[in-house]
Amino acid sequence: MSKILKVKARQVFDSRGNPTIEAEVFTKNMSAKAISPSGASTGTYEAFEKRDKNNKRYLGKSVLSAVNLINTKISNKLKGHSIHDQVRIDTLMINLDGTKQKSRIGANTILAVSMAVKKLSAKVKKLPLYKTFLVKKNFQLPYPLMNIINGGAHANNSLDFQEFMIMPVSAISFQNAMQMGSEIFHSLKIILSEMGEPTSVGDEGGFAPNIASPEETLSLLCKAVENAGYRVEDDIVFALDVAATEFHKDGFYNLTNKNGPINSDEMIDYLEILINKFPIFSIEDPLDEDDWGGWTKLNSKVGNKIQIVGDDLFVTNSKRLEKGIEQNSANSILIKVNQIGTLSETFHSIDIARNNNYSYIISHRS
């Protein structure tokens, strides 16, 4: 009943209209499916995403070779193993790949199977999936960080910072948080429309106005919050995904709203100005993924009052997270299953974060 009979994969489409992998794991009487997500902006140290780059179909983004690997090598390797032994199954696939960044088989290939195994295990146990992750009785939906203005790799505008998010800190429930987010989103739409700015949305669903200045963008958010009947700081605080690696080159940060390139110390000073001027509670990837010294400086300056989140810095990788903890580089980690490639490695990174008083944010994935 709980032994893997076979694994079957197919090419499907993600929310951006790109091909991705769906894996289906079978036991004698049941099966479960899972689809690998994919990021728009990726860090250098993320696990490898396998695509048919030499194939003209889908602009080289097809995943037919990965599908074939699941249907043959992975299916044969996992046949007969218990679906309830997640670590064992993930380890078998990691070893089958045999590379540091899963560059032979692909993290997206392995991940689809890893997630399908977890879903099938829950199905066999007749448990909701979420109850297989945590051993406790009282569950609560996490409050969302809502991305409502896009820039960087997520939009075709001049705004360098990738995401401007609102956090409904006074919400009394998830439903209430969603109401607040919806009302502020539509309040912002009215403001942008009155300004003559486009109200079409970017890659992650937020508006993408032609504004280069983070200060002006945050001021617009303040106005949208107030127009929706809420109070900035008391009801709503802000979160940024700077995605600084995207505009870092040759040791300098190149911001459209600055007269020229700025160094790491100047970038830290600029972020401090924003933090002091606006109710910013969380900043993701404020500096380049290799600017370890800058991360430590920033965290020592403001880490006691806001969340410094490593995404490209940590890439859900336990080794990079341990380095960050040792160097006091941050106090939070963004969790993305596709960055590392298996659920067991993802859970390991969460455990390390929890044990070292790091907060951890689960990314929705597209």
C-alpha cells in the first residue's frame, strides 16, 4: 500500500505560461501529483533548473529531457521504497544526481517527485497535507505579505526595487488580512489612475507604475493605506524585496534614482534613510548575494528593529544559512523549495533557522 510502484512525469505549464514538470507518484491503489515552480529572478547559488535549452520549442524552456529522466532513472530508483520515508527518497535522488547544485538531473526534476511523494504520503495517511509538516494541535494560517507594487525583474518600468509589500499587522484573522490587502490594493489603483499611471500589473500581480524613486513609491503606499481607512504603522507596515543583486555590477549598486553608482556603505546609508522615513518592517535581499560584509554591517545597524531577509543570499541552502548565522549577516530567511530541490533539505534549513532565532518566510511560489 505504501510502496512506490512507479513515477510518471509530464510537461505542463506554470502561471507564467512556461513549461514545467508535473510528477505523479503511484502506489498500488493511489497516486498524487505535484508541479515544480520556477522563479523569475534567480540567485547564482540556487540549485540548477533543467530545461531543453538546445530545443527551439518554447524558446528553449521545454522540460522534456527532465520528464524522461523521471519516467526512467528516477522511477526505477524509487520503485519499492516507502512513500513515508521522505528523507530516504530525497537522498536517493540527490545521490542519483551526484552534483552540488543538482546540475545533472535538475532540482526542478527532483522537486516535482519530492513534493508528489509528500502529498501521496499524506493521502495514504488520510491527513491534510499541512498536518504532516508540524507536530502540534493548534494551527493558524500565516498572515500574508502582499506584493502590490512591482519593479526590477518583475516589471517593465524604471523602478529598481523588485517588490513593495504591505503587512496587515493589526488584522485579527487571515480573512481580515485579505480584506485589508484588497481594499488597499484597489485604493492604490484609484490613486495611480488619477495620476495617469498604468494600472496593468507586473509579473507578480502588483502594479507597475513608471516611477523610479522608492521614496515616491512608499509615499504612494502611505496614501493608499490612509485612503482605504487604515493607519500606517498601526495597521499596516511595509516590506521590501530590494533584489539588489539584479542592479549590482563590478562592486557598485546602480540605482536609476541616483546620479551614479554607489558602493556598499552608501547603499546601507540609503536603506537606513528609507527605514527611518517609512514604517518598513522587513527588507529582503537589501544587498548583493556576495556582499557578505555589507550584510553584516546592515544587520548590526538595523537588525534589532527590522527583519533582514536572505533570499538570493541563502537560497534555502543550509550551508549558506549556517555561514550567514556565523557572520551575523541577517535574521530571517526566505524559503523557496525550488532553490534547493527537495522537501527534506527545505525542512532542514527551516530547522536551522528556527534553532537560531531566525524568522522564516514561506514563499508562495508562482
